[in-house]
Amino acid sequence: MSEQGIGRLAELRKLLKIERDEDFEQYKQHFARNNINYRREKGVTWYPVIITNTEIGLGEYLTIDVERTTNHNEPHQFSGGKNAALFSNHHPDAKHLNGTIKVVNPNKLRISLSVDELPDWCDDGKLGINLLFDETSYKEMDIALEKVINANNTRLAHLRDVLYGIKLPAFEPIDESLQITGLNQSQNNAVKKILAAKDIAIIHGPPGTGKTTTLVQAIRQTLKWEKQILVCSPSNTAVDLLTEKLHREGINVLRLGNPARISEEVMMNTLDAKIAAHASYKDLKNYRKMADEYFRMAGKYKRTFGKEEREQRQLFYNEARKILSEARVLEDYILYEQFDKAQVIACTPVVSASRIMRDKQFTSVFIDEAAQALEPLCWIPISRSNRVIFAGDHFQLPPTVKSKRAEDGGLKETLFERCMTIDTASVMLNTQYRMHEKIMNFSNRQFYKNNLLADTSVKDTVLSYDEDDYLLSSPFDFLDTAGCGFNEITNPESLSTANPEEATLLINHLKLVLEQFERNNKFGKIITIGIISPYKEQVQHLTNKVAEDEFLKDYASQIAIKTIDGFQGQERDIIYISLVRSNDIMEIGFLADTRRMNVALTRAKKKLVVIGDSATLGNHPFYKNFLDYADEVKAYKSAWEFL
């Protein structure tokens, strides 16, 4: 490999360390420097708690249920899959017990610990739970980068050189006769490209173009030649969606990962569920129950007892461990069977490096939402595969980078973007099935070189074709608040920005739209509504306003209010976007992240309403083009019309 390529990968390792240090610094600021009450207020500590249940879980790990005894329903940052530690204020010097959160309820947590018995200090009360800094992903990314850098005369070395543009990708002759029913021409072309690729292929899927559908068909076709495929995505939501769609196609999918991060719809595909459904699971449970019983009997003998009691305690522990050893043999057999049967193993990249996956090697890895994944993250699954298929869109959400220094150094540049410069590797899906042509066209010009076409099924679809229903018959409106005196305000604690008057305008406009819709809705159609703002403070403001509004209470289940990231991959009949920024110095903050704005602007199916201050926005070239487009398609309205 060229010195330049190795240099870039070595630089990536340094940037990753900078990012990890920044992440840890932010964690410490929230956590380590502050007392227990402050940490509790910040939602990173529960104290005091009691242990309400203990049992032996999968892999012989002890699972405990803990419950808050005070401060019920206080907000917190605990969520499934995060690491946490059990500590004792009674024994501050005792070593904390680390584990992974499995289940989260308002005042209860289920935690899988990495021990097979609880230490004695757990009986003395004053227990608490701390949220831990999670280093696993950084470690796995660093290991993967080291592997890639040191690869020499191996398949990984060849892939690295292809992905870095040093060698050309190879393809089998394309089978032009293959036409999958239900796929359009560009989707079929993408599947053919994937089947012919020896090293890399890319599905470039702009919003609404059926990227997931295409990916599923490509996986289905690949399984005709390969026994098992690895499917990854940095987003658990994307992994779940693929799992669900592959399962519907009759494919045996094994969904790996923490159950707390997996959606209900795909629970039956998880390792835990498949083990529970196995014919030998009853025997495994009996073994565990017996071991539990012996541990419980051993637990009755406290450290204050004499020699005989200690010996008796040891006998019980030995018996428990012997039974657990038999359980492990049975568990290993059940695990082996699940992995052997699975046609697709679906997980996040970090999980693909976990203990149960260590020895697995694949012919193909499919990485969805690859444009959202840091380059080091992608190398984890690629390093255990012979070829890689990327799917994504580098004009939508970029990966999150916390360190400005790491971002400026290029950590935000993804492997997907790098590979998009390989001429022969990608196929762009060019027909979108989501939105009205006028909603699509601004993004089409800005990002997709006008190559996108709106399918006839959506091209002219609006909420009403009656011109008198002026709010329903227009697919796109821009409400300009310039001159209204709607000033942004910044929350000094969260440092996030809101615009209360803009929020009020949005709610009033939405009510007018819904009133008009109700008058026309003779068949009781359900309408879905999304309200988006790039700022968390405005999202909170809008959430409160909707909850307090009597008229909108009837629509509560149909309205979703989130930041842009919360709407990735989703769509609604109506989308409102509150841009918030309104100031004299024309400061637009992270509205300047136009890829993020592309996501927001492409979620609506039948109506898009954007609210913002043209005087603040107009100096930025992207928003100047947006304002010109609104003028061109007669979408421009002054907010004064609705005040």
C-alpha cells in the first residue's frame, strides 16, 4: 500500500484517540467531578437503590434487578446497552461491580453483571448505580485499524488497497438477464452490480428511493451462492428494519445485540428468543434453577460463621459451579446451532467484534447507512469479510463527532464517501416513491444533480385537489418571519436555542391545516404529522405547546415532534420544520450543516411547511437558493398572513 494510505490510517488512529479523550472529558464533566446529589440530578447516578431479584442469565452472568427507593420518576440518562456499576456508600473502597443494562423501567433497572455471585457488601445497604463511560467501541475501532494497517499479502490488504483507490475493483461479467419483479430499473441495476462485485459495490440511495427494499433483494440473491452473510449498520433502527424485512422474505436472521436496544417487532429473531424457543432450553433452565438454589444456600452462610460453615458454603459453591459447567456445555451446543442455522447475522459493527463472533469469517458484509458510520467503525466488519457492499447516501446525516479537533482533522470523512469516488463501484437509485415533486425538487437540484424522478404514484399527490382548500392543495409553503420580531433565545444551561413566537405560529398554522382537513375528511382518513426542529430546546417548547393545546389533543397519537436525527429514515404526510434562528448578526449555527437539512426537507409526503427568518438565513448560499426556490414554485408566504 502507498505511504499516503498507511499515513491516512495511522492519522485516523490518532484522531480516534482525540475523539475518545473528548468523549471521556465530557463524561467526566457530567460525572466524576461532582458529588452524588449532583450526579443524581444529572441522571447519571441512582442512589439509593435496593436489589429486588438476582438470577443467573445467559452466559452464566448474574442478572440483578435494582429499584430506586426515593426520587421516583426523576429523569435520567440510563438506557439499554449502556454500561453501569453497582457501588456501596457503606464500603466506598470496595471494588464496583460492572455490568450492562438490559431493561429500563421508570424506577427499575435489570443489569447483567460479569460475576457469578454478589460480594458480601451487597447485604449492607447504601447501594447505588453509576453510569459508566463506554470504551468498547473505541477499543474495537482501534483494533480494527491496527489490523488494516498491518495487513500484508492478505485478502484484507487487497480490500484496503481497493477501498483506498490504489487497486481497481474487480467484477464478474454482469448477468443482464436478471430482472427481479417489483424492482425498478435502477434498483435491478444495483442488485446486478452487487452480484458481480468481487471487492466492493455501493447502493447510493437518496431519500424515498427504496434503498432497504433493494438491499433486501440483493441479500436474498446473494444467499443463493453464500451460506451466511453479515449485515451491519451503525443504527440499531436500520438493523431492526432490515431484520424485519429479511424475516418477511422467509430468511433465517439472527439479530445480535443488547435486547434493550432492539425493537419489539424483531425480538423473535434475537439470540435470547431463539435460545428460549429451543427444545433443550427447558433443561438449561433447570440447570440454572438448581445452580441458583445452591448459590442461595451458600449465601446463608455469612463470613462471620466458623470453619465448618465455611466448608459447607464452599461445598454449595462447588456444586453450583459444577452444575453451571454442565449448563455451559448445553448452552454452547444451543448457541452453535443458532449460528449454524442463521443465513443472515444482523448487528451493529461493534457487536460484530463481540466474543461470540470472534472466530467468524464471511464472504460478504452488507453495511447499511454506511454514510453515517465513522471509517474506523466500518473496518470492524470489513476486517472479517472478503468483500463489502455499502448502502447509504452521503448527502444525508453525517456521523456524529464530538471533538472539533478530530472533526477538523478529517474523522468525519467516511469510507462511504471515499469509495463513492470509485467510478465503477456505485449505482444510484433514481426513482423516489415518497414525496410530491415540488417537495423533492429543491434537494434534487442541490444534492442529486437533478437525477431524481418522482414516481407517478407520488408526483402530484396533495392533501386536497380542490383549489379552495388553499392550505391543503399546496404541497410546499415557506412562512417567512422576517420583520415579525420573533427573536431566538438561548437556554444558558443547555446552550440550546428556541424561538417561542415561531413555535406559536407553527401551532396556529398546523391547526388551520387540520381544521381544513377535517372539513374535507369524509372517509375518516388518519393523517400523520411530523414536527422537526434542529434545536432540542425548540423541540421541548413545541412538545409542551402541543400537549397543552385542547384542539391538538385529539391528534396526539398522530403527531411526532423530534430533532432531525430522530426522523432519519422516517416519513409523514405533513412535515413542519421550525428553523428557529432569528438574529441581527445573521448567525445560523448548525443550520449550516446542509446534509442534516436535506434529511429534514425530504421527510414529507404530501405537505412540507418550513418556518424561518429570511433576513437571518438569506446570506448563506444554501438558504438563498432555498428562498429562490420557494419564490419560483409560489411557496413563499409572509408569516403576517397567519398572525
